[in-house]
Amino acid sequence: VVLEVGCALSRRFQNSSVGRRAAAALTEPGLLRIEPLTEPLLSEALRLGTELGLRAADAIYAATTLLVPDGRLVSWDSELLERFGAFTPSQWLGERS
């Protein structure tokens, strides 16, 4: 996810330093929980990817969300929003206000 956010923001803002700063901010202690790619996670990702027609990386994000207690997937990706029920950043922030 750190790589994905960094690259996506660099593309969106056409500024590599924006992407690098965002990626660095995600690695701040307590902000993000990193999960290793375990067999149960990969099995769940395969199930979701094949059932929902998700790309491999998106299936990993979705599976991680299901395997982490109180997990929420926040994304701008239309396939994750439509097929998996991810939250847009605005929806996620609205939940917290």
C-alpha cells in the first residue's frame, strides 16, 4: 500500500516529491498496520479476486481488509468501490467526524 499510494499521488499531482512524502508519512509509527503475505491471506485474495473479478493487487488489499479486525479499505479505485464495497476517502473521513 505504501508503494501504491506513493505512485498514485505522484501520477495524480504530476510531482514525484508529493508521492515520496505521502509514502514516507504512511510509515509513521501507528498510522498503518502492515500485514505479511501469508498463505491464508493469499488464499482469501485468490477467492476474492476470482469471485469479484479484481486485479491481483486489489484482491490482496480486499483480503487484508477482511482478515484485519475492524479493517476498512479506502480507495479511489472504481472496481474496489463497486465490487468490494470500499470507502472513498471522503466517506471514510465522514465516518470519523
